[in-house]
Amino acid sequence: MLKGRHLIDPEDLHLQELEEIFQLTNLIIKNQEDFHNLCKGKILGTLFYEPSTRTRFSFEAAMLRLGGKVIGFSEPGSSSVMKGESLPDTIRTVAAYTDIIAMRHPKEGAPKYASLYSQVPIINAGDGGHQHPTQTLADLFTILKSKGRLNNLAIGFCGDLKFGRTVHSLIKAITRYPNITLYLISPEELQIPAYIRKEVLEDKNIDFIEVERLEEVLDKLDVLYMTRVQKERFFNEADYIRLRDSYILDLKNLAKASKDLSILHPLPRLKEISTEVDQDPRALYFQQVKNGMYIRMALIMKLLGVDKC
Ligand code: ASP
């Protein structure tokens, strides 16, 4: 039962619960009008202490499509945060007005901390360079739809694996399925954090290979997850400038990839995927955007307990 729970980390959802969310998402996609009033009278709070386009809009669109309403901020400067209000006090206040809260914060662990003070479910909509579990739901659903399975896959993660929270969350989630091989493609300085290497991969005996060149492994992949180098997490601009264009996926290097490759990207995309790739049937990142809204509809329904399926 998901009703009333917080979603802070991808592992907060058991595999069976994930499966139920995928099934509900499929139903929503098929019969959208059946869901238009299910959250009537409910309010989603969106607290975005960091910039967002897709995550915030998709949460808002999800709640509006379910017949609910949304309040919140996309810029903490317009709230009492500017007067120095603490996170617990802001959360206690917003939780008094809403039924569910989606929160993004630059500090790792902030949504977890917030959940200790909230009477309503808190959804982590991205915490610093740590985790982003609802992007993971969109990613898993997109992989499932394109491949028909979440096991027996060779998945390449390419780019900023150090600061990319979507990478950390998807690695955590996908390695719970059998026979997953990971190709971790990054410059040495942007390799996955030590806790992911140790606790998620080594301790669980997951097959993984770290390489620097995308071309070396492109032909082995079922899924390629490209990422943006996370400028906002760098201490030093010169390092960012040196690393930001480490990888560029274009039609030329894609010629080496499988015809069935699924190309994902959590977006925003800078230069790491050339726009000429957008028309290639293997490019799924805009489908992923749309899936993100439908799966957030399913998640909101489950956490509010308005799931009549
Ligand atoms: N939109 C994703 C995130 O919030 C990816 C990115 O920003 O690069 O983490």
C-alpha cells in the first residue's frame, strides 16, 4: 500500500509496487478521460528551491489532469525562505495546506529531512547531486515500453556520472532486475560516486565496466542514457568548460550502434546529443518527457490512495 508514504529514494518502492505503477500508467495513457476527476478537491504543493522545467511542469500537469489543484513556488525568493524561515517550518506550513508535496532542493538529503516534519507525502523531485526517483520512474517506464523488459539489458550511462542524480537513481533501480550489465562511460573525474560503486554495484555483484570512450562500447548497448555535465555542481568553472563537451552523440557515431538501441536523456540536453539525432527512431527522450507526466499521475494517485484499480 503506497497511500500516505514518502518517495525519497528509488528503493522506497518495491518491485511489485513499481509494477503496479507501470500498469496504472498504461491504463491512464489508454483511457485518459476516466482519470480526469479522481483528484478533485486535492492540492499538490510544489516547492522548487532549484530550477526545473520538466519535473515541475509534469507534476503540475499531472495533478491538473487528475482534476486537482496546485500551489507552490518555482523560486524560493518569493517565499518566507528569504526571511530566513527554516525548512521544517516551511514544510509544516505547506503540509497544512496541501495533500501531497513535490520538492526539489540543492542540498542532498533535504527532502528526507522535510519528510520528518510532514503529515502529507513528500516526493523528492531531485536533491542536489544525489537522487531523482521520479525521473527514474519515467526512465524505467520508457525502457519497459521500448524493450518490453527491464531485465537482460546492457545499459550505457554516458557523461556526468558523478553529479548526475538521475544516473544514481536509475542505477539503483535498474540493478534490482536480473542480468543487467552496466557500461559506465565518463571522463575519470566524472565517474560514479564511491557509495554507488561500493554499495549498489560491488556489494551486489553487478556486472559493470568503466570506460572513457563511447565508441568503444556503443555497439554493445541496448540502452544508452546520455547526460548533461552538471555545471551547477562544479566548484571550478575551468573544469566545467574542459569537461562539458566530452561526449557528442551524432548520426556518425550512432551508425556503429544497434538498430534497436534506445536513446534516453533526462534533459535538458546541451551539446551531448546533436539535434540531428532527434529524428532517429532510436531517440526516445521526448517520449520520456511525456511518460514522465503520465507516470507522475499514477504516482500521485497511489500516494493519495485514490487508486480505484
Ligand atoms: N533534469 C535532470 C535533473 O533535474 C537532469 C539534468 O538537470 O541534467 O537532474
